[in-house]
Amino acid sequence: MSSEDADFELLDSLQEAAGRLAREQLLPRYLARDREQRLDRVLMRQMGELGLLGVDLPEEYGGLGLGTLAGGMIGEALAYGDFNYGAYVCSTVSVLGRILADNAPPALVQEWLPGLVRGETIIGLGLTEPSGGSDAASLRTRAVRKGDRYVISGEKTSISMADQADGFIVFARTGTPQSRARGVSAFFVPAGTKGLSRTRFDDVGSHVVGRGSLFFDEVEVPEEHRIGDEGEGFRQVMAGFDFNRAAIGLECCGAARASLDETWGYINNRESFGVKLAQHQGVSFPLADGEARIEAIRQLCYRTMRLRDAGRPHTTEAAMCKLLAPRTAYEVIRQCLLSHGHYGYSTDSPHQQRMRDVMGLEIGDGTAQIMMMVIAREKTRALGH
């Protein structure tokens, strides 16, 4: 058996394991975990034992080295059962794990990355600031070097897992404000570091992951906690955005797929005016339209990740995934909710939670307007303008 065939066989077994976990453990407690508002660390360790965390990360740190498409497919399978865990696998483990693996000092990588892959450690991303939002290059949080240490001061907001993470990859300005992206550096800050405080927001959705703010009051970190060279931080985070945007697309597709499957089953069993609801075109056609739209986006996400794995440009395609997937998934899930009638409007219905969960991705990681700016920029650049 060739190494490529072995990889395919391994990915098939991982997808099967992820799908089984999604159906048997994630889906039944999807609503209950929303009320608990915490990532289940026991469940995360189980996912790590199954090899579902970091399938695209280097083998020397516990990953499987299967490429970004494999990571996205696992995230999609898990999002079928619980959108939050699919998002965690891709947007946290894969993206932040890659930043560490590619840029951090070996000792720092060895200290944190294997635990992340085993599901024992949670790491957050400290990038967004109150004054910047989508303008990620205009950071005001500063890191001032004092001998062999850096002193970080400032505030981060809209930070996923702000009150749960064991450590954060934090981006701060080491250059002048005029240097913009070239003056941004990355640091690893353990959650218990003196001077770091954090809060949690009361959000509409994604309660399991949660968001909050980080406050840095002269937080000291050793030079060995700097990730990469000074001024390289923005490049590091931008390298992960394209993958994450395609991964977000697959996470949204997984959630929409679950609602579609549940709704097809419902309308095929419930009768109205003497026939199955599925025989009414007014009921079945909107779902058929949703099937086509979700499958089209899914294939676009797969293509984007294949381009990435082949080392080919994919920024335009990634922005298209992010532009279309959250909005379309929300619309499709909303139609599924309506197709369930009165029951669909209850908080006992999973559709309302999926709607709330995917809605946040219309904002996070770049709004629709930002994605259209990226697409327009890349297309005009290709024309030489």
C-alpha cells in the first residue's frame, strides 16, 4: 500500500470516528452544553485519544500530518453534532497549533502543542481590540522590551474562550503605530500570568466556546515566549486566516447538514391534508434549494483546502467560503426551523441554537464586507491594477 493510500485509509477511519462521536455523544447533548456554557474537557481528551485533534499538525508533536483538507473534514463531521466543537478543532487547534509549530521556539512548542493535540490544554487567540475590529494591523496593545523580558499592556476583546483558555497567543505592537503590520509581534502568555485579567460576554450564541476580554496590566513574559521574530506577528496570523475561512465554511455546512437531515425526516413522517408534508412542494422545495446551496459551498471549501495543500494561491476562494457559508447556513437552518412549525420555534429545538451559533461567524474572522474587499482586491491585483 502506498503512503497516499494509507493516508486516505486513515482519513476514512478518522471521519467515521468523528461522525460516530458527533451522532452518539455531541448531538444528544447539544442543547444541554449550550446551557452549561463550557467546553467539556473530558470530551476533548476523548477526541484527542481518537486522533481527532490536530490531524493536520506535525507528527512530532502528536499530530498526523494529513494536511488542511483532512483537518477541515474532521471539523465538518464534528460540527454536525455540535458546531462549537467543530469550530474548536479547526479555528483553535489547527490554526493556533500551526502558528506555534511553524514559528515558536522549540521548547515553547514542546511545552504547549502536544497537550493541545491530546485535548488537555486550551489555547486562545488574542488579536482583536476594541478600537480595531477588522483592522487587525492597527493594534494598540504594546509589548515593550526590558532586558530579556517583554512588558505587555493593553486590551483585547471578542476573544474566544477568554475565561477558559490555559494560555493565549497574543499579538502586540513592538514597533511604532506608523509601522502598522510590520510592527506587530506575537507572544505566548499563560493564563495565570500576573497582571492578566479576563471577562466573559453574554452572547447570543456559541455559549460553549464563549467570548470575553483580556486586560494586560504590565504583564511580563520572557523573551523565550516571543513567537517568531519581532515584527513577524501579523504575517503569522494572516497565514492562518485563509485556512480558517475555509474551515468556517465547512463548520457551517456541518451544522446546516444536521438541520436538513432532521427536517427531511420530519416532513417525510408528518401528514397534512392526508399526505406527507414532503409531498407539498411549498415544504420540500425550499429544503431542496438548501441542499444545493450547502453542497456548492461545501465543494468550494474542499477546493480551497486542496489548493492550500498543493501550495497554490487560495486567498480569493477562502474569502468566498467565508462570505457565503455563514449567511447561507443561517438561512437554511432558519428554513428548517420554520418547516417544523410550532415545535421549531421552541428552545427545545436544536435549529434555534444552530442559527445562533452560526450567526456569530457572519462577524468573526472578517465580516461579509471585509470578504468582498478581499475578493475585489485579489481580482484587481490579478489584472495588474
